[in-house]
Amino acid sequence: MSDPIDAKEFEGISGIVAKPLERVNVRSRESQVTQSAWKLEVTSPKGSGAILVVEVSLQETHYRGEGLFLGWSQERLAGAYRALAPKSDDTDPEMPQLG
């Protein structure tokens, strides 16, 4: 398992430690199709939680909060995800060679 991301603060919750993003499978009630989502797990002195992000299309993204983030609005979850998700160090990502 990778080392957690350094401690951060968001909306008055200090000491947040985020784990690296994980790709997970999710299903919704209205669909029989399994989709992929990004899961951001965090721990803090106030508890632990996760934010799941499902990109339905280029224009439609859904957020789901667990634990510490349970009951948060879509806007608040989106802000927390942007603030807490690890930033890429790659400025020029390499494209994989296929074929």
C-alpha cells in the first residue's frame, strides 16, 4: 500500500490524511450497468470517510460521501474532492504504447 498524502485542512477539519486514489466498481439503482468510480479515502482526528466520483459523461459527474462526508451536498463534495485529491506531478504524461 502506498504512503498517504500529507495532512491537509478543509472546512474546519484539520489533520486530514488522504490515501492515493483507488478505482472501484459501482452500481446505481436506476441502472443495471456496473461503472467505474474514483474513491478518495481520508482519515482525520474527527473520523474517516470517502468520496466516490462517478463520471457519467463529460457533462455529468456524481459524488457520494461516506463516513465523514455523509450527507454533504454535491457542491460541497466536489469542492472537498478537488481540494483533497492528490495532484499529479506529471506535466507531460507519456501515452502508453499499444499494439
